[in-house]
Amino acid sequence: MSLESRRSFIKKAGATGLTFWLGLSYVKGNNAAISTGAKSLTPFIKIDATGITIFNPNPEMGQGSYQAVASMIAEELEVSLAQIKIKNTGGEKEFGAGQWAGGSSTVREGYLTYRKIGAAAKEMLIKAASQKWGVSPESCTANEGKVLHASTNRSLSYEDLAEAASLLEVPKEPKLKDPKDFKMLGKSVNRPDIPLKVTGQAEFGIDADVPGMVYSSVERCPVIGGTLKSFDSTAAMKVPGVLKVVSAERWIGKYNSTGVAVIATTYWAAVQGRKALKIDWDTKGFETFNSTDYEAKLRLLSNEEGLIDKQKGSVDLPADQVVESFYETPMVAHSPLEPMNCTVHVKGKKIEIWTSTQVPVSVTGPGLMGDLPSLMGINPADITLHAGFIGGGFGRRLYFDYIVEAINVAKQMDKPVKVVWSREDTTKQGPFRPMTFSKMKGGLSAENALVSFQHKVISPGFMDSAMPNWDKTKVDSMMTEGISSQEYVFPNMKNTFVLADYHVPMAAWRSVTSSTLAFAHECFIDELAHKAKKDPLDFRIGLQPANSDTLRVLKKLREITNWDKPLPAGKARGMAQWDFFAGLSAQAVEVSLTKNGAVSVDKVFVVIDLGTVLNPDNVKAQVEGAVIMALGAATQPGITLKNGIVEQANFDTSPVTRMNQAPEVIVAIITEGAKIKGVGEPGLPPFAPALGNAIFALTKKRLRKMPFEIEFV
Amino acid sequence: MKTIELSINQKTHRIEVDPEMPLLWAIRDIVGLKGTKFGCGQGLCGACTVQLDGQPIRSCQTPVGSITAKQKITTIEGASTRLEKIIQAAWIEHQVPQCGYCQSGQIMTATALLKSNPKPSETDIENYMSGNICRCGTYSRIKSAIQTAAKNASTKSKS
């Protein structure tokens, strides 16, 4: 490499510190060709003899980032998706801090940045061509991977121009296209990862195939919070194929626990060896823990004053009518279909990793979800990460506990080791979405006007789970997510938080705490609407300020549902909305009663507010999926502990929605708003309250506990 | 350990394995075809579905030793019949996969459905496919893709 310096500028976008290097490599004072043979206009676009490659730093877990990032860059670069190869990045330094996926952030945070990356490269390619031809850059255009000079009918391919372009200055504020000229953004373009996924060619983390690789299955303490005391591997070592039995520590947030890893020539042999282990666990007193006791404790804690999340006016004034309710939700597992897994090869100081992760940046250095190298005392330069397609993330793969554990296993083996968790391991070991309990209180005037609103959240805390020294006198704002930022105007409001001590590792689950708090909040709004003898949609509209984003969404919901036209007898509907960091959506759910008294979820109407839309069909797909996931969480058993052990294990005891349970989903996308909002998560929070409200409308039975204790077809 | 002959995608593989090892791991880790996925290990999710002599089976529940050399195994990599290509094309037309992890199993099951029932009703599809979990929730698209494939398979075969 004859790269002597690197000119770059750093573009920061969004509150999370998403950083992109929009730069180019060049040889100072030396116009000779760069010896790598590949011309890099920015790290995100590579042009060489084999063509154009665009790098995707936001791991693809189903949400469509593989296409979204490439199309934002390609649109401005003026290449079609058919002309490019797309590669996922692996936490390499040059791709910056934005190498992660979560929070529905790929487009809402990267929309302008990615377009600028493409636009800057295009300007450089045009300039290079214009210099070659001795014409003005303004007289040239770019299209389909070529620069054209129309008046002289000349053209040069990007491949031919890459070297000259790479020696030019990077424009700091490249001109972006007028959206009316977009060729793919805003259109339902086919996703380029899909052909790979219908032919079995897409490589997921679990598909890593490293020469000389052996396999491992790890027995972890069944009692959450416990750890290894001692083990006897005599019988396990006699199982044919078993090579070694070692202990390995797993760290997640403030918790660590040691398990016993059986390493064998095949995964099957490792599983047989694991069954033959004799282990003495130190269960540290957690073996008496029961979820039912903990739930009772949460109910009791609801009498505490709590920490103030947000207060407005005074809720202590007497109201003519008072409504009080208590809502409960369970822990749930993420259950990605690809079980947790990680392959590691430790060669001296060098560590090579193959896995599915939402946070490549944190696996190779400091990032949003922590810093694995510094945690484990590894030099970041010694880590190489191969990040595969992700077989479902949903927040679970924001945590790198399974990577830490696999490194600790592989350190004790002179071969690459693939650690595969069973489905039961994946369900039983956490981390889990925390349960939240909500104490609600509202006051109405004699004229049925809402005068006060209170939401108290009682729950374990994300921050308390993540950090050993979390200051418990502070509100964990992840646990009160959204309750104080709805656009409703309440004359008097008081939202509070009571932290409950816990010993079970907690994790963000698709739409984070909005997945539970929206249920309490929006069902309670419904209760207040009924108390005030108002239509639930009218009641919500009446609480909105003029021109709020929520108002726009509620009006659209009224339109697409034909809200004002009564449903036929035997059918009913309910609605809800939710506005949180990831975005905004409102939903209406239509239900009916079957002959045997079970509830049928017939139809779901969804309005999602986006500001701009990249791929409408993909938005629809994401919303459909979010609704299906929310239906499962609302109606299927959650995660419970008995004698310290998670009671659920596989898809029989921890079920997810199946095809015969999936309702029809109708999606309307709004793009009039000024703010760009997320896609992957907002379709989830309004579903459970809309369903609960629909069931109330149908049966007059108010469901205040998830999973709903009612029979569904 | 035992020497077992497997015919996978019309190719014979001679492997040395514990006959109790599930076919899934033999396919993935010994033969090296990674398109068939591990989801639950209990026959509850369908991600590991392959065809054995045209019938869908859960490879995670099938000991490799129970299969004879004469039996023909088809995995997603070998999905190359006219019907399978029509199904894959329908999957692309309806943009079915999200994360994609379950889709090999979905397509192998859908193929078996359309072979035994070329014109399935919506209920037929639901009944046949409900053993296959898609955590991303692509069910309505799977349903539409099967309906499109059924139509294309019948119209194209008539012409």
C-alpha cells in the first residue's frame, strides 16, 4: 500500500453519533496509480475491474437495509442495483460508528448521509471525465454507471474513471437529486437479497464453514443468576467425537456466569457429550425465585411514589370522575429463528469471528452497545469479524454475550470452534424483554372533559441490568419510553417510574418498552373515552393540538377504516396510536366472535407516518411482520421463572404466531410530514391496545393483562 | 460410527457418521449444504424441511442411519424442477422473505403441498403450512406466493 495520507471529512448524523467517512485515499504529491488496484472514492463505494461494490454497514436482519443503503447510495451515484455488488461490513474502522442495526434507524438517520456519499462520488467521476475530455463538468451527465458528454457523443465507464476520480478532492456538500428525478427511491423495487434467500445461498452467521472447524454446545446454569461451581467431564469425554470439555464465561450487561462447553468433531457429538456432563452449580439463592412472587412484588411497589418522568400542572386537584386501572405485561423472548451462534478462531493474539450480530461496531471496538475488545482485553486491531445475514434480530443480537462466550471457548482450543445454542438455550437463557406494570389514573370533569392523566411504570430496568453502578435515584428513561412524549395535550399530567430490583438480564425487544407501555397507555385512553361517553377516535382527536403528526395519522385511520360506518352485527373494532423514538403509527383491529365464543382477529388497518418512503412494498412487509409479532406477544404465553428456572423451552411452550393465526393487514403510508421516521418498529406498539380495545367493544370485557386471558381462534 | 450413503440432489455422498445423528447435521456439517436450516431441533418450526422421495420431512427428527442409499433427498440447493422454479419465482414476485432464515423450509413444504394438491384453497394452504414458523411474519405473502405458483404451474403446463 502506498497510501501516505487520507483526506476525509466526517459527517455526523443523528443523536446516536452515527458517523460516516466520506473520503478518498490518495497519494500525496504522487500521481502514480494506487497500488491496491481498487479505487475507493469513499470506503462505501469500491470500483475495480470486476465492477462496483457498495458496502452496507447496517446489518441485514430482514428489515431491508441491504437494499435500502445500497439504493440510497446508488440512486445518487447513478447506477442501477443490477450493476452493483452489495457487501455487508464487519465493523472495520473505515466504515465508522454507524455499523449497527436497531432503533429503526437505517433510513431515518442515514437518508441524507448515504445519498451524499453517492452524490459526492458521482461529482468526482463527472469531474474526472470532464478533465479528460477538456469540457466543463456541467456539460456532462451520469447515468447507469457511465459519464456522458452528449454534445460530442462521448462516454466513459465508472470503472475507467475511478482512478482519476480517486485523486480528486471530495466535494463537501455535493448536490443531491430532486426527489422527482428518483429512479428507485420511493418505488417498490425488488430486494436484491431475496433471490439469495429463496435458493439457500444467503449466508447466515450459523452457516460459517471454516476449514478444520470443530463444534461446541454449552451447558449453562439453568437457574438464572447462578454459575458454575465444579464439573466432572469423565463421562462426556468418553462420548465418541468429544475432544475437550472447558468452562467458559458469558457476560451480559452487569451479569456474568460460567458454563461448561463440550467441544467435539460434530455438533451432534457435542450435544451427546453435554448430556453426559455432571455439574454442580452455585445457584446463589436464586433457586427459590418465582415469577408469581415477583409479580406480587411489582403490584406492591405500585404504592410507592416513584421518580418523576414528567409532570405538568397538578394532578392533585379533585376531579368529578376518577378512573383507575392497573395493567400488566410479561417478559417475552425474542425467539429469532436462527438460534444464537458464533464461530471463533483464536490464532495467538489474532481473533477471527463469524456470526450474526446487529452491532459489528461494538464487536470490533467502541460502539453503541459497548466495546467487546476493551471488555475482554483484546487489541481491536487483532479482531476480524465476518458478519453474515442475520436470521432474525429483534433486538436480541444487539447484545454480544454469545460472542464473548464463544471467544472464551475458542481461546482454549487450537482450532476454529462453532458454538451453537439449541432452541431451548436460546429461549431459556435470556436476555428478555422486561415486563412492565402500569398504574393508571385519570380525572374527568362533570362535563366529561379530561382534566388529569397519570401513568406510573413499575418494572425492572434496562440500565440497572446493563450497568453495575446504575444510579437508582434516576429515572431509567428507556423504561418510561413514550409515556411522556405522546402528542396528547393533557391539562394536568404526572408520569412516574418505580424501579424493581431484578436479577434476570434484560434486553431491548423490537419497539423496546413501547411494546408494553403503549398497551397500558392506549387502553386506558380508551377507558377514559368510554367513561366520557365519546367515540375512542374522536376522543383522541379531541386531545390533539392542531397540525400534530398524530392528528394527521388519526384522520387517515378514520378514512381507511370507514370509521364512521358501523360494522355488521357480531363484529367490532378498536384503535390505538403510538408515537415514540422510532416513529409513529395508528391501528384499528377488527374482531368477531365465533360460535364457540372465541375471538377471531379478522383485519388490521395500519397507518404509518414516515416523512419519506424508500420502498413502499418493503414498508408494508415490515408492518405486516410487526403486527404478527405483536399478536404473538399479546396472545401467547410469555417467559416465566419457577424455582429460578425459565419454564418455557421450545416453540411448543414459547409459541409464536403461525400462518393460521395471521390476520389480514392493510397498510397506509403517509409521507407528508417533514420528519423522516422509522419503519421496522412503529408497526408494533399500537397493535396490542387496539386489539384489547376491540375486544372490549365486542365483549365489554376489559383486558388489562398480557397475554390476554381469552380464547382466540 | 457407520458408513452411510446418501443421495442428495442427485449426487451420492458416502459419509462416516453416528447413525443416530439427525439428517440435518449430516446435510449441513458433513455434506456441507448450508441452505437447510436449524431452528428448533424438535420438529416444531419446519426450518429444516427437506424432501425425501418427494415427501417433506423434518431433517432434525430423522436419524441419518434410517435413510437408505436408494432414497432421494432434495434440499433447497437441489430445488430445480419446473414446479420448484415456479415457486421460487413466485416467492420473488411477492417479495416474501425478510430475514429469510425459514424460507428454505417454507419453499420445500410449499413444493410438497402443490405436488399433492395443485389447486389448494386458502384453508388448505393454512393447514399445510402452519407447521412452518416465520418469525418475521411473512405469512400473507407466503400464501399469495403459493396461490400465484399454483396458477402459474397449471396455466403454463396447459400451454
